[in-house]
Amino acid sequence: MTLTLVAFLLFVLKAFVVVMFAMNVAVILTWADRRQGAMIQDRVGPNRAVAWIPTKVAQAIAVGPALAVIAAVGFVVLKLEPPSEELGQRAMLFSQLGILFTWLTGVVIAGKVQNRGVTNSFDAWLYSLGDPRRIFYGGLFAHFLALFVGLALNDSAFGPQVRAIGYGGGAGLLILSVLFGALYAAISINDEPRVGLRLAGLLHPAADGLKTIFKEDFIPPNADKFLHSLAPFISFFPALVVMAVIPFGDTLCFSLGKDGGLGSLLTTVPRDGVCTEAAIRLQVVDLNVGLLYFFALAGTGIVGAALAGWASDNKYSLLGGVRAASQMVSYEVTMGLTLVGAVMVYGTLRVDQMIEWQSQNAWGIFVQPAAFFLFFTASVAESKRIPFDIPEGESEIVAGYFTEYAGMKFAMFFFAEYIAVVTSAGLMSAIFLGGWDLPFLYRDGLHVSIGETVIFEQALPHLAIVLIGALGFVLKTLTLCWLQLMIRWTLPRFRYDQLMRLGWRKLLPASLANVLITGVIVMAIVQGGPAVGKFMSLVADYTKAFVALAGIGGFIYFIVFLVKPVHKRKSLASSSAEFAAAAGGTRSARMSA
Amino acid sequence: MSNQSTTLGPNKVTGVTVARPNRTASVQTYIPEVAKGLGITMKHFFQNTKEMVFGQRNDPVTEGIEDGINCVSYPEQKRPYPARSRGVHRLTQRDDGSPRCVACLCCSTACPAQCIHIEAAEYPEGDPRRGYERFPQRFVIDELRCIFCGFCVEACPCDAIRMDTGIHAAPYDSREQFIFEKDVLMGFPGRDGSHLTANPRHEPGEGSHPGLDRDKH
């Protein structure tokens, strides 16, 4: 492989994207961690950072993206004339998107109206519809109706008309709803002198980051100055670079269209079409050792913690460093051994091929359920987070190995921990949750089928599939990060002996047993012949159906939960309540986004 | 076993043996209990986040009887003090805006913390109030010394000093800022926004004023 300039620039771009993803998510996690803890206890948490922007600018921010979306849709509809065989899928896509944005806009505005009351005639009309859930149910009904009408009439005599209606009508609906939502938001803030940009409190981590940069960088007089300054980098760097082997999306193909170039992104790729030329792998480096690279670098992080503890010349730091080293070494063993089972099943060490296997068969969590839980536990321990935060144990040894650090160096240890959370979540979503694979979504489109029975098929453009896949990977990673934060707010810290006992006497034997059982089952399936293989692929299809149904059901349940109307009773039983009611309620502390 | 008495120590204190906690299989295996705990955490997280983002949070004071926790997010939210709480003092005013205080020194005498300082003065010659009452040339309360016992309010015969402002004495930067002079004390309104009191008073010189016996003889 020759390294051309384009390939080099692409490599730099991908590395930039991945590093930015890991670091940004980590910075957001440092804040989200505190914010979630506050939310669980019904406090507001760090939310005070606000940037005031003039109303005109805020209106432009609201309307600008909408205009961009409209321009993009208009360009696709008017300029990119699709081949007649792809008109059907384009119509399906646009009609579904149009319906989605219409009900989404309706539900958001209805929720707003419910909170702040009716202010104009549109609000009054929306309010007269009643419960906002009705808009959502209506939207779901429209989704299914459009789907079945499109499927039923696509091949009939009315086919061309239906396709044209779906294409034009869907695009029109999309443009109208996006424009209406943006204009509504712009008009509703028209009377305010200025608009506070809080981003749900997301400016807070930015302010914290700025603060840490300008803080004093204190080095204890008796510390080993060089090693003391080196340690944060040693612990920060490996945590960051392990993301390099994790693919965040399917390969983007540019060469499949008749003329190549950007137009080919909108065509459909054959199902098993692995393109080699003019392809961009959405992965920073394509290493054939894959997982081993992850373990090699994750193991290096131990050195940083141990070095920090030793170089600080503080007995608490030293204790913390020793604890960190012993804990991470112990759990690294379990981490490695749990993945042996997965490697045996997938037959490869490359993460992208593992995802490939999972997209053809079933997700790793169904193939290796025990390994998933073991790996999850071990990776929480590996990132030194609650309930495994013994190396820092603030109630025992001040702050453990980073007791003697301040400012940005302290922040680097802190971020390294959170980046370890992000990278381990990314690795887990790649190995156990299918990475960019979503159930029934293949390279050429949606194929819902159980065994031989095909329930639903829909070809989709290449770019849409890759983007949905990348989005799915990000969502899975964020969900796993969030789960780790939830564990932090639920469980108390282990004692040191409990930690060691859990690691060596429970997780390690369990992971060895997992390897043994996996080996037996893999051998049985290989020896079983085609009948067993067929049965297994049927089971795999059922797991996909389960994931898809659980995902859709969870989404519907979540939206219903969000738009459920709230009924409240006022009780003015005390004089302070009467004073509060006279003042129009206690001044609200809300998380204004 | 739990009712078995044992003697503990030389004083023969009898105690009851507490039974070991019943560790069921689900507790021993740890994972179901972790899942249960996670479920509870997530339930609270989703519910509270949704209410906070959508501004549907219960008003912690007026809607505090609803289910769940109702935290007052101080200082964004503050619970108003009840009607009879004793806040920062105020000097009530007459209809013409002058202080009701007649400088009788009852409050400063009653004050256990000795935080009230009054310098009394006579009204000028010809003033209808001269001879009946005096007025405070200076009226100073050291709010740092005050113990908010309310004795001054009880001692006042003219309803001239009140503690119904509902204001919490704020933490200022220096001691001087806690010395409240007469104009400051007269500037605070009551919780109802009024500078007056609800108690009627007959001013000297008005027809309804009974006057003193020495005027009649």
C-alpha cells in the first residue's frame, strides 16, 4: 500500500475526528457525572454557566440550520434526478422523514404550550387537540400507513402516482415542518431582550476546562520533577489512542456508481459488496492485531498511575499508586481472558471483522452473554471508577495517586479516567453490541427476515446506511458510558480485599469457564453440520428481531413517557406557601436548554 | 435465638443478640441486587430529568405534597419565611412618614443583647406633639448582635418596631454594614408592602386625641 497524500490527509482527519470524539465525550462525561448525580437527588447540579446572545443572533441560529436542511432537500429533489428504479426508495425515505419531523415539531410545540400556556391562535388550536400523546400516536399511525400504502401500491397500476406523491409530498412535508418549527421558535423568542445559551448546562465543562488551564501548576519540592510531570501524559495518552482500532462506521464506497464520485454515495451497494478502491474505512488505523493493540496500550496506563504515586513523594500517593497498579493488573487478566471467548467465536482479532461477523450472525451479547458482563465489570475496574475507585479512595487516602497534582495535570488524570470510560464503552459496543451494525440493516438496505421468510425489504442509499450505522455506534457507546455513570451513583466502594477476591476468585475462574464452555459449543456447532448451522442462524435472526422490537418499543415508551401530561395540586397549607403562591411560585430553577 | 439474654460486662447489662441478616440467594449472587439498585437510580434519574428539562418540577413549597422528593434548589429557589418569623427589624411610619417611635427606650431596655441604641430628642416648640412624646434622633440596631428574640417588638407600646419584613439578615462584608441606622430601618416595608402598621393611633393635636389631664385643668 502506498501512502498517497489523500490517504495521509484522510488518516489525519479520521484521527482528529476520533480524538475529538473521545475527548469531547470525556469532558462532557466529567460534567454529566455530576449533573446526573444531582438529577438523581432532584438537585439542579452544575448548570450556572450561560452565554447571553442577542435575540437576533438566536433567531438566526434557530432558522439557519432549517434553511440549510431545506436547501439540501430542495437540491436533492430538483437537481439529483434519481433513476426510475430508485424512485420508490427515495419516496419512502422522504415520506417517512417528512412524517417524523411533522409529529416531532407538533409534539415539541404542544409540550411547550402545555407548560407555558396558550399565547397565540396556533397554540389554541394545538391545545384543542388535547393530550400531546395523541399527536405522537397519530404520527406513528401515519408512519405505518405510509409504509404499507407504499409497499402495497408500489407494484400496482397506481405505482408511479403513489411514488410521485410520496416523493414530492414527503419532501414538501419535511420542508414545511422544519421551516415551521424554526420560525415558531424564532417568533416565540422575539419579545425577549436577550437569550441565554445554556446548552443544558454544557458550557459548564468548558468553563471548568478553562479554569484548570489557568490554575497554578504546583510540584511538591521533594517530588521527582521530571517523572511527576511525565506521569499525567503517560496515563492520558494510551487512554486516548486505543480508540484508533475501533471502527465507527462501515466503509464508505465512492467507486460503485457509474461515474464514481459523490453521486455514488446516493446509490445502493450490493449486500456483500466490499469495495477496495476509492473506499474510506471509518477507522483510524487498520491493524491486523486489533484487540492486542488495545490491551497493549490499555496496560501502559498502569505505568502512569504507578509513576504518579511514586514521583509525588507522598505516602498517600504511593499507596494510591500501588493500589492502582495491583488493581489494574488483576483486572487486565480477566479482561483479556473474557475476550478469548469472543475471539474464538469471531475467529479474528480485527475489530472491523468482528462487527462484520456480528452483522451477518448475531450480536456478541447474545453469543457471549457471560463475557459481556465479565468484561463490563472488569473495564469499570480498569478505569478505576466507583465502585472500584480504591486507588483514589478519598475517604481513606486523600485522593490517592493524584493527591499532589493540581491544575491541568490533575485534570489530565481526571480526563484519562473518563476517556478510559469512553474507549472501553466503544470497544464493548464494537465487540458485544455490534458496533455500527443495526438489526436487519445491511449494506444494501433494510431486510427484515426470519430464516427464509422475508417480512419486509427496502433498498436504501449507501450514504444513509453508513450514517445511520455511525449514529448507532455513537448511541451505543454513549449508552454504555451512561450505564457506567449510573453504576457510579448506585454502588458504594468495595473494600480492598473484596476487590481482590472479586477479581481473582470470582471473575477470573468465571472467565476461564467461559472460555471452556465457548470452546465446547463452538466445536459442537462446527461438528454439527449444516442442520445445526441453519438452526443457529434462525436463532440469530430471532435475536435481531428481539433487539429491533425492544429498540422500537423502548423508543415508543420513552416518547410516551416524555409527553405524558402532568397534573399537580396546589396546597397552601402554610403561610410560607401562601407567600410563595402570592409571588407566583418559588422562583423556578429549571434546566433551560 | 434472638430472645436469648446475655450478660455483658461487670454491670450485668442484659442485651439481645441481633440475628444475622438473612442473606438470600439473590443477595449472595450480588448481580440481581445491583440490577435492582440500578433500576431505582435510573427511575429517579429519568423522572427528575424529564421534569427539570420540561419545567414540570413541583414547586417545592406550594406543590410540596406531591409524590417524590421536593428539593428547594437554593439559591435559585427560596422558601419564603412563614408569616410570624422574625426577620430584619423595621421602624413603622405614621401617615405623614415620620417614625412612630416615641423614643421611650422600652425596646433598648428590653433588649437582652443590648443591640439597640436610641438618642431621643424633643419636638420643637409649637409642635402639637411636644410635651406628649419625643422622637428618636438616632435609632441604631446592630444586626450582628441581635439574637432575633423579638423582645423589642413585644416591649414597644406604639407598635413602632416590627420584625415582619421577612428578610434574612444577609451576610455582608464588614461589621459596619450590619449597623442599621434609622433611615435604613424605616426603609424596609412589611411583608404586605406597607410601611404603616395595622394598629390605629390617635395623634396628638387631632380631635380624637384624649390629651392629658393637665391640659384640661
